[in-house]
Amino acid sequence: MINFSIETKNSKNVDVRQRKIILEDKEWFVKEFIRSFLFVYANKVFYISKDGKEILLSPKDMKEKEKWLTETAEDDFNDYVANPKAGYKALAGFIDHIPVGIILYRELKEERVLYLAQGFIVPEYQKKGIGSNLLEKLLEQIAQDFDEFHVLTRHQNDAAMSLYNQVGFSVGTAEIVEKYGYNPMRYISFIKHSPQRKQAFDAKKVEHSDLGAQNEEWFRTQMKAIYKSIYDKKSLLIQKSNGLVTLGIDSFAEKEEWISETIENCLDQFYVNPKPEFKSLVFNYEEQAIACFLFEVNSETINVVEAFVVEEYRGKGLFKLFINTISSYKNIGVKNIKINVRHQNETMIQCVSKMGFYANAELSSAFYVSYQKSIENFELRKISARGIQFLDIKSEDHEWLVINYGKHFLNAFNGKIYFSPNENNENNPLILKDEQMKKKFATGLANKYLNDLNQNMIKLQIIFKNNEKIGAIFFKLDISSHSLIILDFFTVDAEILQNILSDFVKHSRNNNGIRSINTIVNHQNERLIQALVNINFQMESSKMAFNEHYQPLYQKLFFLN
């Protein structure tokens, strides 16, 4: 049972409690459900599902909206109140014993997920902090029982989106929308992680040190466990003083001895009596050792002797982080990185292959495959906005732009139905389903931007990072009003999307005296929506004058002042 009080902006106490709403409450529930929904959507266009079909309701279709809302409210009342299904709960909020709002939610305990299915605050009590406080208190009370909180809202409900961002939700994926049986073209998902859940791994928090006394026993324990997991049930060839020896599957004692010798040799060479060229790196995360790399630095080559990551942190890019860390050796003439991988170590073979290492048959042996890669070819993917530049496009950049804009478009809307304004018929948008249609559309749009260049203050700048082209931004300047409209944007480096946008805002304000920035985003571009929200863009609910083709059904407006 949840019972608590919160103070609203007008200092009134809201008594919140969970209870079974009696059948006599149905009239109030249905009435306020309809009224609250129409308060948001009365003047908006939206789709409903009816008998397996999607029906478009316009602001004129009030009777149809009210009929559909009545049926929906009655179904929800039955599922969550009158005859609640397993895990279906209803939470009501009261002021002076008057109900002012409700939250309906489902407890998916096996998945440790709580799904916020429905909620409303009656119009007279909106914008008083009741909805956000009610939601926050609910999540605080039950956080220990769940790892994630999910919620969906229609794309047109800007107030709900602002509320979810305010209480710490982030834009989710189309898969979450589909999980609950809805269409990603009509709904957008939001997700919040419970504070009780272990935080997601953050590579920027990884620190490194040399192999030393503080992690000597950890090294022994991890090396032994990893070697046993790889070789226990396999035959392998080892080098002994009397020649090559084959250890069979059942040679447990011999394998134990070989593993112990290997571990002690590593400790002696890289910790106890290291030569100057023998180096070690131990990665630490939250004051705990999670990976170790032993390597030898020669005149032109780094030879990786041992490399392992503890099981919990595998698949988090630590080997790539190690490569990025040692790439600074190229400044003293190192050109290549080499690693010898035993034939039986399939996991490491897959890892180095994915990173672009190639097998060098001349250096390989009966024990191992020798992999090698030029240090110059590693992509150092640092999540940082440093080194980003915005330069006006040149004629030699046109072909690159068209090709990469098309690739970006296909990747962003892969597997999704894409709606676009139709210049010939505003009421009938272009509907792009297959990849060929999308590719043709993207190519045409990129060429249109190039044709419009410098007309009506249309600008196109190429985005560079460390002198490499990573994207482009298309925008329109209005010098008289000190405003800028971002018409389109793409980057091949999605990891620093937010940093690029933030730098563009600073660049525009410093170089063009811009005071306000506006943009339109397709509803299904979740990554871009989240990036804009994170750098304080606000969602605009009205049809703004800067783009006569704006369609609230499948587009979202943002502004930053």
C-alpha cells in the first residue's frame, strides 16, 4: 500500500493513496478520462486502431473521438479497477478527498520492468506540479522492485514528453513501443533506470595503472580461471625444455602445471624483473581491476603478450580502449601492433578479427595464429567535442555528401515506414516503405539541398573532426531576427552527436550572432530527439511559421532561445 503527501505549487497538500476504486467511481473515471484526453488532443490530428485498422481523426471528428475515448476508458477501468488482471494496479491522487488524477501501471516482475500504461490529471489541476510529484513518489516507493520504468505517449503530446524528461526519463526505442503492442509511427517510448539498478558501464570512468603488488593475486586468480575456461576441455600443443608436448583433453594435472608456469613467467617478466621494453596496463573501474594487458614495445612493433578482461566486463570495448591507449606509441616510431593467439582461443580470434587485424601466415606457428594491424589504421573514437569544425561546403565535397547522406538516412530509418511532407499535396504525405524508395528520396533531398545552396540564405556546412569529414548540417539564416533554422543534419559518428549539436549552437552564436535556433525532427529519429532535449532545446506544440510543411502527425518542432 502506498500512502504519502506532497505539496503543490500553491502549497496545498495532496494526499495520495493506493486503493481499489469502487464501481461507483466509474462515472467520474470515464468522464475525467475523456475530458483530460480532449484537453490535450481536441485540436490535433491522431490515429486510432479500430477493428484491426488505423483510422485518422481530425479536429472535426469530435463525436468519433468521444466514442473511442469512452470505449477506451471503460476498458481501462475494467482491466485495472473493476476486474484487475495480474500485476495491473491503479493509483489515485486526491486533494481534500476529491480525486484529481490517476496512474495505471503494470508490474512485469519477471522482467523487473514497470510499465506506466495510462495516467491523467484533471484539467483544473494541471500545471501545479501534481503529475510530476505523483509519478516521482510512485517510482521512489517501488524502485527496489524494478530495474526499468517504461512509458509511451503519442507523438503529439508535448506536455507528457516534457513531464517524462523532467522526472528523468530518456527517449527509448521503437522496440519498446512494439513490446506493448503499439505502432512506433504513432507513439514514442521513454525509459528510466531504477536508482537501485547497477549503473550502465561508462568507459570514460576507466582508469589504468601498471601491474603491481596491489593486483598480483588478482592477476593470478583471473589468469588461472580464464586459461582453465579456454583450455580445460581442449587439446593443445605446448613448448617444454625437451621439445613439443601435446596435452590431451584429460591432461588436467599437466595443464594446471603449464598454466601456473605461464602465470609466474608473466609476473616475473612484467612485474618482478621487467625489462624497459616490457609494459603492463591494468584497467580499473570503480576501484576494481577489470582487465590486464601485457605488451612489449620494440622499435616498430608492439607485441601483445597477454590480454584478458574479467567476464562481467567483456563486450564493453575494453580491448579497443587498450589499443587507443597505446596508440600514442606511434609518436616514437611504432607502426604495427601484433598479437599471437592460440588456435583454441576462438573468443580472442573473433575479437581481433572484428577489429581489423589480419592473420600473418609467415609469423604464425603450430601454437598460434599471429595477427597484425597498422597502428595508423585504428579509429580513435573519443566521445569528445574537441577538434570539431564547421566549414562551408566545397564543390569537391558534393559527391561525398550525397553518398553519406543516403547511407545515414537508410541507417536511421532502417525497417521503419518514413513519412515526409508532400510539396504537391500537403494533406497526403509521402510514404516510403522499401529501401529503394528511401534511397531515391534521400539522394533527391541531398541534391535539392545542394541546388538551394546560397539561395534565400540557405547554408550547408561540412562537419570535420580531427580534419576528417564526419557529417553535414543544412540551415537557413535570418539575419534580421538573429535566428537560424536547422533544416537537416547528419553525422557518421553517432557517438558524439550531442557534442556536435552543442558545438554548432556555440559556433552559430559566436560567428553569426544567432539568438534563437529552430528545427524539425521526424518522430522516429529517437537519437536526435534525445540529443536536442539534452542540450536544452524545447518542444514547440504550435505550428510555427518558419516551415509551412510542418506536420505534427509525424514531425516534432524544437526551439532554443
